[in-house]
Amino acid sequence: MRSWFSRRASTRGRDQTREGLHEVETNLAVVRPVLGSVPVSTPKVEVFLLDKDRENAAKRLQGLEIPEGAPLVTLHPGASWGPRAWRPEHFAGVARGILARDREHVLFVGSSEERALGDRLRALVGAPRAHFLFGAPLREVAAILERSALFIGNDSGIAHLAAATGCRVIALFGPQDPRRFRPWSERAIVLHMPVPCFPCRQVVCVMPEHPCVNLNTVEEVMRSVEALLGSVAGTRFAT
């Protein structure tokens, strides 16, 4: 069995050269022979939460003084490596734009290692309907994403988690190819401006100012925000 799986997995790199093939599809191709005659519909990525997760998330939001019926936009400004990270100033600009709509609350989330980034954004945004939650358990974050009207973030695991909860997603891509790594959801919008050195796996960008992901503009993100929140504000947060 191990030998069979190794042979199947070794074909993934070749499969990924096919136009538009996503990681979900290549991984499904590895196990498809095991399924035999079992019909396989369009693959769906899901996350399964417990009632306790949702209860803990609700308490967390209550502690942040986010009203129960308020529409919520969750933002994740972090990234596992620098070239994927949109500038904090850009995230702050989007947050201020959302808050200017005078309806939504915005919540910045991240790991405990990203708290310094949260502190920087707190200083940049400085608004009463902006909230910050760094270091919460991942299952609680997933439950918050499930309740959010919209998620905005970099190419990261949290973006994929948001998509798996059914939340609408705006994902900002830079060095990675969104054809392979975009959040797997019909409710996800990917913003991406490829450059000549794209795609790459540099941990430190060889180009000054990390131009790849930062070619995405605040104005472009806000156009997507307006398109999405104009029709769904307040609907995902209600319990």
C-alpha cells in the first residue's frame, strides 16, 4: 500500500503542470483509484465544528463588545513568509474603509506570534468598531469565521479555513499560483497581479518593497468588499 501511494503521489508534480489544476484536484487524483466505482462529485472542502466551539466563539465576541446581530468582517494580516504579506498599512486602509460604511465591525485575528502586528494595526486603525483577537484557539477562530459576513486575508491557512466554513473570502495572492493554491470555494475572490518572477518560493523577496502581493491596491479590495457586503451585510452574523 505504501509503495502504491508513493507512486501515485510522485505524479502530482506532473499533474500540476496541467492548466488550472488545483491542489485539491491533484490530491483527489492520488486516491481516486481506491474509490473504485464510487461516484465523485465536485470536491468540497469543509470544516466540522462542535457546538462548544460556537459557544466559546460567541463568548469571545461578547467579551470584545461586538453586538450579537452586528455584521462582522474578519481580517487576517499575517502570513507564514514575508513575500505573501500585504502591508499592514493596506489592511488598515481597508479596515477604515469598511468602518466608514457605518454598519460593520472589523475583527483582526492572528496567532500569538503575530500580536506585534496586531498592536501596529491597532495604532493605525484606532476606531471603536475595530477589534483585535490574537492567540485564540483555532477552532474558536473557525467558528468566528463561520459567523462572519466576509473574510479578507493573505494567502494563508486561515484563508483556506475561512473558505471551508462557507464564509465569503477575499484572498490576496503574491508569489504563489492561485490556480493551484486559491481557497477552494465558489464564494472566494482572489486578487492577484503576477510579475515576471512569478511564481516563486522565496522566503525573502529578491525584489525591493515586496511588489508582488502589494501590487493589489486598497481600492481594488474595497471594490470587492462593496460588491460582497452590499448584498450580505448582517446575514452571516445573525444567530
